[in-house]
Amino acid sequence: MPKILNIVETAYRATIEEQDDTVLWLTHMLKNGGADISVLLRANAVNYAVKGQDASGLSFGEAKMTHPPEIDKDVEKMIQKGVPVYLVAEDVNERGLSDADLVSGIKKVRREALPELIDQHDQVWHW
Amino acid sequence: MASGKTLTIGIMDAPYESANSTTALRVIDAALKKGHNVNVFTYEGAVNLTMKGQQPHPNPVKGTSVEQEQHPTTKDWVASLFNLASARGVKLDWVNCGLCVDERGAGDWIDGPRRGGPKDFLDASVASDATLVIPTK
Amino acid sequence: MAKYLLIESRDPFDSSDSEYFCELVEGISNRGNEVILFLVQNAVFPLRSGSKHNDLIDKLLKNKVKVLADNFSLKERAIKRPLDGVEVVDMGRIVDLLLEPGTKAIWH
């Protein structure tokens, strides 16, 4: 089984209908399907690792979103399932985030180390 | 002549919204013409590429009729790719992600595609000679 | 040493993220990998001579990165002569590169 790295950078794109992030969900499904898969969150997607995200309360007329996404919990579940989750350190710092803001189990990687991380994987899917 | 090689492509963009769709179809077209098998996994908006209900339209700015304008629809481009694969004796396996289809009501598609899911993409990728993911923004 | 086909579809006028990808291209190349950068769609804009972003491409070429440009994207934008050192290719060539054994393809 090839080692796959899913790079996620677009964040909060699909919350009008999605109850997950589409690529994190896909990663979860691929893991369930037996994939040897890791995730790298970069750019705005580093915010997916921030504790306490709250997308609740969305409603249009009488129609309400009853199960909003809980992306921080999805990231935690992924880590518990054995999916390594990396964050680009500089992207975290540039957004004013500290380690205390993040869910536990995240592996930070510096930008300069990305080529090495990429080299360690057989397939790199940049979403 | 079939090369025996297989390329797997994952795409996400809904039709008409991004040049990514154009490039994706160009890659598939070029691969089929070279005698390669191609697996396509459509995720999210890309499942709309094959909707049977797409209709061409006239162009009121240019004053053309439907027949004159020959406005392309993505379903026709994809149907043509299936014809190309058949003519070249290679396989085009087009999988629309089922849950994405359901939430978009995109289940009435042209002949050729089949319903599937992420496991199909994983299996196709593992069995292929190359995989390319073209994301949406 | 691995082979990489890195595909850039975004342009630096519209996306500040192009700089990240250029850095990634250089970083992967500096690790001794064989790197080809293919510019497609709006990513060909910096190839017009006189563009303020010519330097991005020049830097990659100086660092021995092979840079290819999509013929259709250039034609679509009336870029008749891209920068020296950039090879114009058709999609058939990209398919060949994708299917070269051991190639990792990454789209940005």
C-alpha cells in the first residue's frame, strides 16, 4: 500500500451543506478503506486544528442546520485512528495561533521541511 | 494500440466554474489517445459533469440559435471521451462519488459512468501507474 | 532520488500562494530530486516578457528546474513567445511524464 499524503489548504469552503470538511472526510473514508494516509494542513486549513470551532446556528427561514461540522473533533478522531496530522508551523504562527489553541497530537513541521515530508510519501494529493 | 498503462484522475470542480475542468478533460483525452486506460473519480461538484439534463442554449448576445451556437455541455464532452475510449480499445472508468451525487441530485447521468465511493478511488490509485488529483479552490 | 511533475495552475497576480509553490519546487529540487514544473492555465501569465513576475521563473530556471508551459494556455492568452528557457508542450507530453515510472504528480 503506497504511503499517501493529503495536503489540505482550502478551509471552510463548503459549510453551506457540508457537515465535515470534504477532504478530511475523504481522508477518513480512505483510512477506513485501508489507506496508509497522512494529512498536512497548511495555509488557512491550519485553523482546522484549533479547539472550539463553532459553526452552529446556521438557518435559512425555518430550515436549520441541526448537525453542524465539528472539524476540531474530526481532526482529533483522525489522530486517534492513527492518521498522522501535520501542520505547517509558520502558517500557524502567522495566524496568531499558539500550541495551546490546538488539539493535541498534531505534528508541526516547518516550511523548509516540507520537501522532506513529501519525499517520504509515495503519493501526494494536494487538495 | 493499447499501452497497458492506466492513469487515475481525481477531480472536484463543478462544470463551467473553473478552467480545472477543461484541463482535466484535456488530460483524459490525451491519455486515451495515447492508448492508456483512464480511471476518473469525480468528487463533490464534479459529479455534475455527467448530468443528462444539461441543455445547450442559444447566444442572445451573438444572435445565434441553439443549432448555430453549438454550445458545448460537459456531458457531451464526457460522452465523446467514452466514444474515444471505445474506438481506441481502452477503458475509461468514470466513477461518480455516490454521496456527492445524492446531495446534488445528480443521479441521472449519461451512459458510461457508474456510482462509487472513496474506496473505488483508493483501489484505482493503488492499481494504476499514476494518479493525479486536481482540486477545487 | 525521485521524479516529480509539479503542476502549477495559479498565477502570482491572483494568488499569493504561488510563492509557496515555487519554494516547494525549489526545495524538492534541492533535495536532489528530478523536478519538472508544468505551468498551465493562468500560471503561464508570468511567462510574458515584461511581466513583473518574470523573476519567479528566471529563479527556477537558474536553479536547474525544468519549466514546461502548456501550449493551449499560452495561445488562449496570446502569449506568443514565453521566456527563454521555457519549453512549450502539449498535453500528450504531460501524459507521458505522468506515466513515467516513479513519478509523483502534484497539482497546485
